Amino acid sequence: MLPHTPSETPPANLNALAEDHYFGANPPPKDLEKHVALAKDFIDFHSAAGRRLVLVTSGGTTVPLEKQTVRFIDNFSAGTRGATSAEYFLEAGYAVLFLHRQFSLLPFSRHYSHATDCFLDFLREGSNGSVVARDEDAAKMLHVLRKYREARDKNMLLALPFVSISDYLHELRSIARLMRPLGPNGLLYLAAAVSDFFVPPDRMSEHKIQSTNAADPLPTKSNSPLNEPETFDNFDSSPAVPRSKRLVVDLDPVPKFLKNLVEGWSPEGMIASFKLETDPTILVHKARYSLDRYQHHLVIGNLLSTRKWEVVFVSPGNPDQWIRVPFKDGGAVKKDEPVDPKSLPEGEPEVEIESLIIPAVEELHTKYIKSVEERKGIKN
Ligand code: 9Z3
């Protein structure tokens, strides 16, 4: 067990200042107003019906290096966790607002959009020039299609896209605020892989960063590179690459807005965040630290290499709860420790771990709703 470091949460007014500064400096996505209008209708509709609604965030966030973005930093997330979870939430009766990275996996269509199985592979030409599902895939496709149509026809699923980290944060803040009328029936399930670092707009180039000086004005005596002072001493650089050809990227930390989410944007909804690590020895500690620091309701810890096989639930007042898909030799795994990736079978698990995660989250959400109702009952 790692030593417990005391949480150093900045005071509330500092959080508010950081929020004003970030959202003032980073422009909103161009579709924000349109998305807010769609989200408001969706949320109000389900709030009026007294239904539970979950905001699922999904996929990676880009970090643009230029305002007119040609290049950006990205991460690995394909949106599998988010898209799969959305299906199981629908199954459990939740309305799902699916805030996802553009072009990442979507609920239902995810079954047919993998790079290895292109959707055209599932189709064949039928009689009279029609297009039909291949015989061996037809039953599953019909099942998925029916589920998808049902969700859409009953207005149970709304999908809204984002691209960059600042788009994501603008969308998250606006949607979380709209969720207030849901009270404790609202659930935020933050599975998107959110970038920790970004280039602030005042240091971001407007245009494509140049790799040669061919676009510079012709040198005169006064602006000759020979007269320029050295502004950056790249002491460990290889002498084989001249400094003028390097690109040194200088990133700031993305402010941690989970506290603002918990206290301001969506104070009554239940908040479940994910914690991703690659080092098994720090996972539980980091998850617990995040919970202590932000005082929300659930952190689901997962490791990059085993995320489809196991996760750990860390929640206030409860012991850590490992959730695992069954696998051969799984009985030998220590109950309270991460599984050794080498002991896992090759390939993908037969059971989707989200089919176990969502009922467990639902159970905690039910307890959460009850506790809020009891608290209110006592007050009234
Ligand atoms: C997760 O940990 C998700 O489970 C994955 C899913 C990103 C691993 P895939 O899309 O992967 O199925 O391939 N998401 C949260 C990661 C994250 O950015 N968490 C923040 C952190 O760790 C806290 S909100 O600091």
C-alpha cells in the first residue's frame, strides 16, 4: 500500500477563477449552441418522465498544435468502453446522452465498424439488386438493428460529437448544467480519455507550423539568422539536427475540473469517473486519491493492458470491489489485486466487461438516489 498523501484541493474561489480563465481563453466549439439545444430537449423530455438519464463520455480528446489545425496530439482510445457501456445502460432503462469523440465507436454500429471487419463484409447482393445481410450474420444484425431502432424511436439515445480537449470541456460543462433538473436521477459516467496537457491559445500558432524557413522573408543584413540571439538552449540536443529544424512542444496542464463538476455544474447527479493507469502498483492508490480529492461518488480504475478483463470500483465507505470477466485459471487470481496480464488468455474476453460494470453502477446509483431522497426527507 502506498502512503496516503493528503489531498490538496485548491479553495473553491481558485477553482472558479481557473474555470473563468480557461473557458474565457479557449473558444467554444462552433456547434455548442446547437448541441445545447438538442441536449436540453432530450434532458427535459426524460426529466419530465422521471426517468434516469446517464451522460456517457467516450473516446479520446485531441490537443491541437495550431489554431488552423493540421497537427494535433491524440491518445489511443477508440471509445469501446463508452459505446459498449451506452448499450448496457439502455438495456437497464436509462436514457443515454452519448458525448463522444467524432468518428470513435458508437453504440450498436460499433459491432460493424471495426477495422478488421468492415461493414461491407457483413453484406451481400440479394435478388433484384437488393443488399442483404450475409446469412451467417443476419440474426445478430437484426437483433442489433432492432435494439438501435428501438432506442432511436423512443428517443432514448442522443449522440453528440466533440474533437478537441477544449471542445470536450465546453460540452461537458454545458450539458452537466442542463442535467440539474434531473436531480439524483442524473448520472455522469466519464469514460472519455481526457488529455492532461494542452497548448494554451496564447502560445498556439495560428497557421501550420513550418518545417523549413522557405516562407520567411529573404534575409537582410539586420534580420540575418546570424544576428539572432539564441533564445532557447536545447542543451541535450543532437548536433546532427540544427535547432532551426526542431519542434519543441511546450504543454501546460489541463485544469482539473472535476471539483467544479461536483460542486457547481451538476451538484445533485451521481458522478462516476474512470482512472486509467499502466502501472498496476499505483492504480488503486490513484483511484482513491482522486475520490478523496474531488469528493464524488465512484472511481472506476482500469489498467491499459487489462481493461477489458477487470476494473476496480473505488467508492466512499466501501471496500475496493474488483469486477472481472470469468476466464480459465481466473480462480487462481488474488481477489484484491490486479491480474497479471501474462495469465490472461489470448484475444478478447467472451463476455463484455461492461455487462458486469453497468449493473454494479446501477446498484450504486439506486443507493445514491435513496440517500439523497432520505436527506431531503429529513430536511423537509
Ligand atoms: C478510461 O479509463 C476508459 O476506460 C478507457 C477506455 C479510456 C481506458 P477504450 O476507449 O478505453 O475502450 O479503448 N477512461 C478515463 C481516462 C481518463 O482520462 N481519466 C482521467 C484520469 O485518469 C480522469 S477523468 O486522470
